[in-house]
Amino acid sequence: MIIQGQIVDVFNRTTFPGEVHVENGRIQKIVKTDSAPQQYIMPGFVDSHVHIESSMLSPARFAEMAVKHGTLATVSDPHEISNVMGVEGLNFMIENSKTVPLQFFFGAPSCVPATAFETSGANIDAAQIAELMQRDDVWYLGEMMNFPGVVFDDPEVHAKINASLAAGKPVDGHAPLLAGDDLRKYAAAGITTDHECTNIEEARAKIDLGMKVLIREGSAARDFDALWPLIDSNPNEVMLCTDDCHPDELQERHINLLATKALENGADIYNVLMASAVNPVQHYKLPLGLMREGDSADFIVVEDLKNFGLIESYMKGERIFANGQAAFKAESSAHPNRFERGKITSEAIALKAEKSKIKLIEAGDGDLLTRSSIADIKIENVMAVSDPEHDILKIVVASRYDNNPPSIGFIRGFNLKQGALACSIAHDSHNLIAVGVSDEDITRALNLVVESKGGLAAVSENEQVHLPLEIAGLMADAPGEQVAASYKVLNDFAAKNGSKLKAPYMTMAFMALLVIPELKLGDKGLFDGLKFEFTSLFID
């Protein structure tokens, strides 16, 4: 097979007319010619850090959508499903991904559970990590979110890191706001990436310590605008990622849009392609071709080097995208799950007002970090209740793995004027979480999720919307376009009822992620992410 076009040679930083000769799935040779069609043959895009589960799609369904954007591979940490189902969840993701030609490179989740301060569905210890690191289909150790465990020499944490390093596999990091001596110790432990930088000074401090910075632009956390100058200043030390990309956004864009935005901002094309294609392959030692003689014939053909309009994609010499659509089709999958929760009553989330002031979670749009503030709580018949007039809403987290009492807090930033939102996606243990204006609405929304053993729900006085997620309460076994349409209905429903958040479900899901400061809510109580300990809701 011979493909003609403008050859994009990222390593020699040149583009020239030529031919790509493919035999037995590999690039036999690349020949320079006097002329060639005005289409560009280049390495495919790689998402350097993404949790496939956050697309609410199985890997195979994800592939059907991502391939349309020139994506050929992902570096994927399956710690969402693994927190629900342990190694069984990881195995499901790997086996399902093998049914499609897009390449998924999965890591072993390092933090299952993410903390000891919440109820999780599974535990993956250092001995299991050591076993996983011997597998050819496990490529790295997933993000080490337990940075206190690294800094304060937790033996189990360091045993996991050392097992990965001994196997010659990289260790992903997760260190928001970590600095100074603590950051130096974190990097010295052998952790070589971070995707949590929110400003360029933080990113450069990590680069100076030898870490790669993954510039993130997901559905909730959006750091690209702050960090994109690193593409030109440090082209060998950065990659592009989405981290968490919901189905409506995946339908419209993937890494291709970040590459386009970087070029529009004035970044150099070859630096952009280093960040979006080459660096992930080299850092994680992936068997993905990069348009060199002898490489696997993995590449894309695009209309131009500005918007990257996709013409064709190839994997191991086989065409996997052409004529505007994927050349493969995902099949229905198994529906593994763990969900033990029974229905929740409004009495179970009623809260007596112990005092008149509370610690309030302050949620920001597009920011996983929260702030903690002090607020006066609305009291009705001695009970603390939502106060939508002042955007102080009750937030509830309930374990999906047992029927223990839910935990209760209050949050600002959702702006709901009526109704409630609920879901079984609550990072990272994926317990049930809900935000609403009344106890009745909150329990109605939660019980829709309970009835389907996982999903997303929204209710108002006379309406309700529901998206079941059959796979571990995280993913739907349905075409991506269908899931994206249902998800859009839910987001529109939230907006109609007052929410101004771009991705209210994504934001809500991260309100239970205790490892990201400042104040979060787990199923066991309100948590101070700076002190890394539980804290009281009511204060003097």
C-alpha cells in the first residue's frame, strides 16, 4: 500500500511531498517526491491521561467517537471502575478495548481506594500492584493521588511505586498545589508526571524537578489557557490530555481541538505535535508508530495543519476511519457492577441545626479545587435546609456499597432554584451524590439512580430525567451519540432550573474527591483536604 501526501516529519521538523510505503502493517519506507496531493500524513493524536469511564462509554464505544477526531491512542487510568470492582474492573476495560482497533494503554490504579476516609468497592494493595506490573497489558502505575503518603513515607504507597519502577514502567503523578520540599520529595520518589497544574509557575516548578506536565482541558478542569505557552518553552516536557471528557464534548472534539487552539495562539506546529502525539508515546514507551521508517503504520491523513480536518486514519496499516465515519463498530458488552444501596428516605437526610453557622463548600466552574467559607444556614423548624435564594444548597453523599446513613453538607455554586441532581459518579469511590433545593427532591433524584443501580438523574416539581449507566454505574452500553444526547438533556435540565455551571454533573462528581483541596464531602463526612482530616459542618 502506498499513500501520497505531504509528509509531516516531527523529528526533523520538516514537511515535504512524499509517499508512505506500507507492508505487513509497518512503514517500509518514506520516499520524498517532487509533488504530492495537498493532504498531510502525520502521527495520530494521543490523549496522555484520560479516564475512559468519565466519557460514560465503554472503551469500544469511546473509540467509535474518538477516532473521528484523529485520536489513535489513549493512556488510560481505569481507577474509576477499579474503585468499584477492583482488578475485575481493570480486566473488563482491557478486554473490551481489544474489540476495537484504537489503542488503549491502561495503567494499574495506584489509589484503590483513593483514601481510607471513604467507603470504596475494592482494594488494590501493593502485592496486587506488583503482580499487575508483570503483565504486558499494564503499561504504568496510575496517578499517585495519595501525595501525603509519598511525602510522609507510607510503606504501602512506596511499595506500589517501587514495584512499578522495578518493572521499568513509569509512575503517574497527581499533586495539586504541592510545592517546596514536599514537591521535591514527591518527584524524587520516581513520579514523573503531573496533570493537576493550574498555573504556569506551578508547572515550571515541576518541570524543573524532571516531571512532565500534562496540560489538561477536560469537561470540568480546564487549564489549557494558563499552560499552553509551555508547548513552545518546554516542548519535550509537556503533553496534552483531557483527564475527564464527558460524551457531549467527546462528540465534538478531543486532542485535535487542543492542538488547533495551540496553533491559533501562535505555538509552533512541530512543538504542538510533540505534545499531542510524540511525547506520550516516548514517555510511556508505547508501541505506536510515529511516522518513521520501520514504525508500525499508525498515522492519520488530514486536510491541513491548522484545523486537522480528518480524511483517513490507519492502525497497523489498516484503515480505521474514512468517508467521515469509523470503519469499525462496537458491539454490546457485559454489564459488570457492584451496587448494594437500597432506597433513601427524606428522613435519612434531614439535618438538625446544631448551630447557626456552617462550613460551606465553594465550587467553581471548571475547577476541581474548592474553597471553604463560613455561612449562615437557613433553619426551618430547627432543621438546617437549603437556601436557594443565597445559593446554599444541601449536598448529600451516600455509600453505594452499603446502607449506612448518608453524609450531609452544604455547597455554593450550583445556583439551582428548584429540583435536584444526582448521580453514581462521585470520584473516586463512586458513591451516590446529590445536590438539591429540598430533601424531597434530593431523595427522588437519588432513588432514580438507586432503581437503575447507577446513572444520572434530575428532578423538578413536575419533571424527571434519567440516564442509566449499566456498566459499574459509570458507563452506558449504548452508542456514544445516544449517550451524548441524553447527557445534554440532563445538562439542559439543570440549566433550565438555574444552574450556570458548564458541566454540573462533572462538577458535582468531583465534590466527593477528598484528595483535592479545600473542602469536600465523602460518604463518611465533611473533609478538609488541606489538613487531610474530617472536619465539623457546624461552627461557632
